Amino acid sequence: MISSISLPPCGKTLCDFPDVSAGYNRPGVKWEKEIHYRVVNLCEDDGSRPLVSAEQIQRQHQALSEAYSPHSIHWQLNIVEIHNSSLRNRVVLPGCEPGKIGNDQCDPECKHLLTGYDGGDCRFFRPCNSRKKGDGVCHLECNTARDDYDDGDCCLSKEPGNTSRTCFDPDAQGRAYMSVKELRDALQLNNTLFLNIFFAGSAGEELAGAATWPWDKEALSVQGGIIVNPSYYGIPGHTNTMIHEVGHALGLYHVFKGVSERESCDDPCSETEPSMETGDLCADTAPTPKNKLCRDPDPTNDTCGQMFYTGTPYNNYMSYSDDDCANSFTPNQVARMHCYLDLKYQGWTRTNKPSHVPLAPIVVKQSGDSLTIHWQAPISGELYERELGSMCELCAADGSFQQYAYQASSPRVCDNSGYWTPEEAVGPPDVDHPCQPSLQAWSPELHIFNTNMSVPCTQPLGCILELNFLKAVQPQTLTIWITYLSSNEPTTLSDVELVTEYNESLHLGSMQAFCDTPLTIRLTTDQNVSTVRIYTFDARMEIDAALLVSVPHNSICSACRLVKYRVVRNPPFKRDQHMSRTQAERLFTDKEVTLDQKYQYQVQVMAGSVVGEPSPPLIHTFGAPFCGDGEVNEDLGEECDDGALQNGDGCSQKCRLEPSYRCTGIPSLCYIPSADSMGDFPDDSIGLSANCAGQTSQGYIDQWASHAVASHADLRKCPVSRLIGEPVHKVSFDKPSLAESFHIYLSSDGSLPGSTSKAVVSAYLTDVRGQSHSLGTHELSCQMNPVVLSALHGPKSPMYKAKSLTLYFSSSKIGVFGVTLRSPAHISHSAMGGNQPPLGQSCRSCYPLLVAHGSTHCSVDMDGETLCSVTCDQGHVLYSVSKTGRKVLKDTVLKCSSGKWNLMVTCERLDCGVPPPSLVFHASFSCPEGTGLGKQCYFTCLPPAKFQGMNQWVTCMWDGLWSLPEGYCKIECDAPIPIPHAKLITARCQLGNHDVGSTCRYRCKPGYHVAEAPERRPRRKFLKIHCLQTGLWAVGRCIPILCEPLPIILQGMYNCTRGLEVDSKCTLHCGSYTVTTVCSKDGTWTEKLSLCQGLIGACPAPPEINDIHYTCDNGHSLGANCTASCVYPPNDPVILPDNMTADSVEHWMNPTKVQSIMCTGTLKWYPDPATLHCIPSCEPFPADGWCDTINNRAYCQYDGGDCCASTLSSNKGQVVPFGAECEEDECTCRDPEAEENRSQRTNWPGHSPLALGDMRNPPTT
């Protein structure tokens, strides 16, 4: 097998391979191409006011042709005019998606006049008078996302196609801006046959143009093409902008990539010397920083050090110099552009000519009378002839149809950021760095607005991604690219569902996957599948793509004709007048060869009678050495040669040593040296320490078999001698050793396809006395390789000094390539050599082994050595004692050696202690019999957690730890209590046991809407509540729909039947006549009430009481306003009931702040100055992460949540008081809506907030 081409580290496609690029720079080869591009020009409905003029288009086309024609790229202009006033009158903002408008972050790409400077996010805060909102007039200070875009007053146009320059609301039809994605979606012009040129403006920094890279999955879709600012298109002095962007579309980077465009100073793609593998991947463009001058840049001194740049390509089209300077492409750049036109954009050329083989053929075998060569597939990867309308490009060599998902959807709401949408899972995979978060994949991650939390995937189904495939096929495999996983979920996918063309479902069950390896599932259904649904509970999972492969010989591929290859040789073939041979395979054996004759081979791709360009030539002298012949030829520049043409095995396809490998021998044997290697070994030997030969890091010595015999052996293909040495049958060992275990390394386990039975092996150990000992019968499986045969049958079992091992296999299909004998390393080799003790040691007996709280059992093995086992009394555990401390032992065997026991042991009483809370979360433990060894404790779940599992008992084990519990406590919510004025829609919510994250939906009754802060327009009718981590349901209410308060000037002149609620009837009394208005169901009054005719007069001067001063700039006449301010700042004037003063205001009270009073039609001031009092103002630091005690009250919204752990605005995890220590309860969590207080709901005493002088509440009758 021959490896496919390996891309350089900084490359993305085949065109980034230096040898491929070099093939386009061959002398004498012309790559003439005619490319079609399409200018998309927007006009009014009647065709007037085109976005760019015909003169601009022709001037730009001439400049484009002059730049590219010398390099054999000729452009054919196509113009399409779109008559659509709605699109023509909108400004297109690249990079500014509607979801970014008004998201509480200033996005520079959306900072534009027509977006209201990002919905107000990029402007200084300007307060909006709430009375101005919804009054039918567009107020600039209210036209922000914060103020709901003046309640729609700035987007009054209901006519489709009409736009308003004051309409900033991203959800409104009349806005005057749109994103590039929206424009392309509206036009639906794909890039398969044309390179589309669109026009768009810019926000913030001036954007001249932007292009889609050829390796982007959108390159050929409706989202591909080039965006150009019309101010830079066809304008004298700016025509190079289009030339520059076309270069990007054809795969060219900026010439300053790797210098000004790099991630860090040690970025592996940084360019310090011209290179084909770093920087802009062109060796004929010298490294340069970003430079707009028409000369070499000045020396730079940045964080990467001082650099001098000479010979820079400042006159290159891919630089940032202007039209007077930039005038050229380099040969390497031209090669890249031609390559990408062949690789990606063959539809733009309108030719049936097949693409060429990009690399020269290679020699793979040479014998005495023949030479075999191999070549790569065409650069476009085409296996079949191209036909208009066919789908043969999706067919594999075996006739299987391979398709990526072409549509994706999810019931999960997308994140507000606009990223991780289902569309990211459409098409081929494009995530560059698996196992790292990426914006190029779908994810169910959904952040709750203005919090640090994500919404979990709820039971019972979790989060779902539905993928649709263009053709329903009988599937063979399904491959899913899961590129990021959360470590919190034990199972990756809870289910994978296949939906057939007849809408039947096939469930595959749960699947385990890894982020660095695509998940491939083999399918066996005989039904055609059109849709795949993926289920997961991992809210942070990212899915990049999915590939559905049909069974071979699919009907879609049956009519496809394979391309053929013509092999051309010089000197020509003798028996062929055309000097060539034609075949469908990519392997050719030439039998007309002569020793020492030089031959040149080239390959051409044939599609019917049309022949492609010849490949680069292979020049080889028959009989000469070549890479892959198994011998290292330094004259050819080879560093190794393992006889294979594989990358990744230590010796590359070009016979170069791969990183971290060492190779030795002929042919080369390559390996990765271990971390503790002492250095290179001389010649071809493998060196080992004389004292530690074969010793493993686990304290054992491994000894490979030195002799092997077999009852059955194929001396030519599989000789038994292969078992000798390091990597049946009887194997022997050089040094008889005490056997702890034997390891058998399998090359085949003897299993047959379709069979469930497993082969077995029976093993017998032969000791130094010739006695045989059975090691039992064991099943063989490649999943448990090597097979470990234990030579011990328990703690009291003696160890035998093994000489050989005999194996009896149940199948002749079993393959073994090595057997090792493992012995304890602490027993010396000299001791293993015979039955006598080592020289210098006497045969002394040990003192009797007496262990308190334990009993001993001793025996003598065949070598005369005393072995004892220790059993501790009930409630005690065995410890080994040494200088380094104590260690718990489950069991052990003590050996008497030279008058000393090899271990010191004790039996001590064991107590596991009270089970820790981490053993079972949300539970309390009770231990009626204590916590000693063998004792049991049971746990009880703490409300609202509920027990799940089979057993609530845990046992104290011998190692001092508690046994793993067979159950757990799970936080669940009970059935939610009924919500007033709402009807439950979700039927399952009538029952209990709801998982955290589950939702219940309600519909507010007529006349009511969902309570929201701030109130939305239009008001929502559907309410959704979530089960929280505390076992409580999130707060949700349906409140009456209220009409706007009637004008203040009418206070005291009218009466209302139901206040401001729906169907309330308000009557204005004007002496001889009355006027009536009713609050309708949409929250508006049927009649607009105004001041009675003929009223005149003035109010008396407002009394300055309660430390409040009034400023009346317009006097005291009817309708005049007087500004109220407290004499002693910082204090605010607020309304309080008659029986209250400022000193009696409690923290839970939220009085209404008053800015001014008005002289009403009854010639009285409203609100009444007698009801106004001064209370301390709020500090201007809410939600800053510090609990300000003066703000910890309802009037200041409880400091924006900073005084309760559950509502913190920061990530500190605990409440942090600001300044001095708090007195009494100033820093306690007071907010009644915080989770800390909701679990023990407090009915705060005193008046309700509405009773504290609410100015919205009119008098009722």
C-alpha cells in the first residue's frame, strides 16, 4: 500500500504540497484557462440606479484581464441585474449578523449609522423618558435595544420592500441594513459555474473587499464568492482591489502572512526565509511585514525582535500597496492559482477536459525483466468522467455513493451569538483543530442571557441534531465528526436514529465517541435512509459533519464511466504505434525494458476521447536503485529505506527520516527510542544493561522464549522460529526462573467471520525437575492481547522455577509471535540458577512469625523455602511496615530468606470513618453499627433530592475506603404549582419527578401576558419555566395586560372601573359632558382623552416640605411641571403613603421615584407634595461584583444581584462586601426572588410595592 500525499504542517489542501505546485511551473507547459465570473448588480424595481455603472464594470474587467492574462488565466464577464428595490436600498454590512445588534456588546463590524451604532451598544448611554416610548414618534434616545427600539415607533413602515433609515430593530422588516449572508440567501446564486461578485459597504474600519477561500465549505455554495465595496470597484486608482480579492479566491495569501499575520513569535508557520511550507507558501515572495509603501519597509522592532527586510514583494498584487505600485504575480503564486482552478473550480472553466495527475509517477518494484510504476489520482480526485447533471463525483471506486448532509436543523434554539448553528454541520468537515472549541461546528450550547450558565439538554430526549441527505440510499456506514466533547457526560451520544424514505425509524442506541477520531458506524439495514437524528445530553458537544456511504454498486453510480490513464514512454513502446498504453488502474508494469536504459514515463487522464495534460515526468534508469528498494542509497539523498512507501512508519514515502524516529538495518527498521534510552546502539545490536536485562518498570523481569518447537508449522510462510527472541507449541527459556506469569502475544485469535465461538489454549508449565503443572484453559481474543497466564493460584500457591511452557491450541488459525516469562525482579538471577542459596549466605531459619490480631499459615515449597500467609482477625486489616511508611495489603505471602522475613507485617483495626459527603451528593449518612471494617452505613437523600438505584447501604472495605454505592440522590422538581391566570400546555408537567433543565409551558389566559422585565413588545402569551438546580421551578407569572397610564394632567378628573386592566372603562368628567375610553385587549385605549375645553387657572406654589425643593421654570399654570429635588443630596424624592415617613421605609419596599410634579386639570399638584419624601439615593455601582450595603434594597434592585450568591454578576462564587464590615443584616441576601429565599419563601410584611405611591394606578369606582 502506498500512502496518500501528506500535507505540510501549514497546508490545507493538495495545492499546498510543494511538489504539486512545482508541477505547474514546468518549462514548456501552458495551462491556458478561460474563467467565467458574474457581476451581481442591484437595481431599483424599474432597473434604474444600478449599484455600479456599466463604465465601472468595463474598466474593472479590463484591469482584471490585464493582470491575469499574461499568466494564462482569461476572464469571461457575465452581468446579472437584480431588479429589487428592497435589496437595492439596503446597505450590506459584511460580518454584521442581525443577532449581533443590541447584544450588549459593541461589535465594530456593526458600528454603523443605519444600525443605530450596533443597536446602541457602541454609543454612550442616553436616558429615554418612558412616556416617549410607543407614542407614535421616533425618538433617537429611545431607539436602542435597551428601550425596545422606542416600542416600534422607529419602524412604522408595514409595506414590504420599504425601508427606514431610523429602523434599527434587527427583527423588523423595514430596517435599512442587512448582512452579507442575508443578501446571498436572498439572491440564491451559487458559485458552481461562476465566480460571483457581490457589492457591500462596511462599518467602522473601511473594508475594501473580502473573498471566500477555496478550502471553505461555502466556496461553491450561495454563500461563496467575493464581496467588494462599490467605492473600490472600477474606480481609477482602486482597480487592484478586485484583482487582490480574486487572488484570495484562487488560494493566495497576503505576502506578509507569516510576519504580520501570525499567532505568535514561535508560530510554526512564521516565515523568516522564503519557503514553500511557511508564510504565504510561496518561495519566491520574500518575508515582509504589512507595507503600503512602494519600497522595502523600514526596519521593525516589535515583540519578536528587530528585523530588517530587503527584496520584499511590495509590487505584488497580494501586498497592500496601491495601484501605482502593485503590478505582478510570482511564478509560485501563478502555480497555486492554476492548481486551485483545477482542484476546486472546474465548473468555472466550462471544459470537459479531465484534470491532470499532479505528481510524477514513482517506481514501486523492479525485477530482472520488468519495472512497475504507480501514480496518484487526478488533482481533482475524479474517478469518473464528468457529465453535466450527474452525481458521479460523489461515487467511490467500488460504486458506493458518498454524501455529506446537505440540510441540518435542530429543535434546540440557537445561541444568541449566532454561532454553532445547525448549518455548520452541513457539508464536509472543516474544523482545523479537533478537541478544541470551534465556530465551524454545530453545538447545542445555549447561554442564558446575562448569566454565566448554559441551558442543559433536557430529558427525556436531550438535544437533537437532524441531518438530511440529498439521496435516500441503502447505507453501509455512517461517519460523524464529533470534534469537541464535555468531560461531564459519560456517554457521548444517547441515541442515533435512522429515518427511512418511508418515515420509519431505526434506533441504534447509545454510542461512545472521541473528539480526535471520527465515529464510524457500520449499518446493516436493507432500507433506504434519508435522514439521521443525533441525540445527546452533552450541551457543549460540537458536531462538524456527517457522511453517509451507501453499499457498493449503488444505482446512482451504475451509469458512471471510470476515467482511464494513458502511459506515455520515451523511448516509446515497441508494440504500440501510439507510443502509449491505456488502462483503468493506477499501477503499470513495463516488461519491455533493457538494463541500464534510461526511460521517461508520463501519465495522462482520459475521459472518453478527451485527454488531459501529461503529468510531470518520471526519469529512471532500469536497474538503478530507487526509493523503496529496501537499501539506503545516500547518493539519492535517502536517509532510510524500509522497502515500503508509507508515511508515518518512521521512514517517509521519500525515504526521509521522520521526526522522533531512528532507523537501523537493511531494509530499515524504524523505532521510537524510549525516554530512558542511553543513546544510539552500535551497529545493529540492541544493548541492555548487564544487571537489568529485560527488567520492566513494574518490578518484574521478562524473559523472551529462546527455543520453540511446534506440532504444525509452515516452514516457508510461518516458521515456528519466529517465536524465538523478542518479537505451539512448546517454548523454552535460557534461564529457568520463578514464574509469576506468562504473556502470549497473538497475531491472530483464530476467530472466523460470523462465528461467535472463541478459540482456547491449554497451558502447562514444566519446572527444573521435569514436573508438569497445569495453568488452566483460557479463551483467546485480540481484545485481550497479550494473553496473561498466571502461574499462581492464590496467596498460598508456591512459585515454580519454570524451564519451558507447552501450549495446546484448539484452532489452527491462531497466530503467535512471542512468549515471555515474567519473574519477580527482587529475586536475583543467581538465586534462580539452582536450589542452593547464593554464595556468602547461610541457610538460617527465621524466628517464628507471630502477628497480633492475626493467624499465620506456613509451608515449604519444592526448593525448601518457607512461605507464610497471614490472615487478620475480623475487623482488622493487613499492613506492610517499612522505613517509607505503612501500606495496606489485601493479601501477601512472606518468604524466609537468610534468616529474615522479606516483609514486616501487622494486623491493625480498620475504621473507614464517617462516609464523606462526596460519596453520595445531596445525602446524609447514618452508621448504626459503627464505621469499622465490614460495617455498613445507609444514606438518606436530602430534599429535594430523591433516591435512584437499588441499595442505600455502603460497606467499609479492607483498603479503608467505603464500597461504591449502588444508588444516588438526584435533584428533581415536583410537579409545579398552578400559575394563576395561566393554562398548562405540557401534559407531563401534571406529574412529578422532573429532571433539572426540563421545561413546562403555559399559555396566559385572555387579558394576560408573560411578566417580563423589561416588558417586551409584542407581549408574549406563552410562558416557559425551567426546573433549577435547587429543585425549584424558575419564577414565571402571567400578569394583566395594562394600558398606558392616562395623561397626568387629567388626574382627579376621571374614574376607571378596573384601573388600567383590559376592559376597564374610564370616564372623564368635563362638567356638562363626559368622555369615555376602554382599555382594549391589545393594551391600547379606544379613545384618546384630552383636557376638557375651556379650563384655565393656576395651581398654588408647591409647599417645600419634607426637605424637598421645587423649581418651576414655567410657573404654576395649568399643565406646568415643577422639578423636585432633595435639599440634602444624595437623596431621591419618592412617593410614600400618608402613614409613612422616610425613616420607616424597609428594604423590601420599592417606592416610586419622582422627577417632577404637574399642575393637573383640577388645579392641584400631582403627585401631592405632602406624599413626597427623601430617601438615600443608590450608588452608581450595581452589578459590579461587590455588595454595596446602601444598594441592598428593593429600591436599588438589590445592588444588581451582588448581595446574593445565586444572583452574582461576577464569577467570584461568593458575596464580597465593599468597604467596612456590614452591620446586622446589611450584607445578607435580602432579594425575595433569589434562590436562597425562594426555598423558604418569606412573605415580607407591610405594604405591597404598588401601594407605595404607584403613579400608574388611577382611581377606580
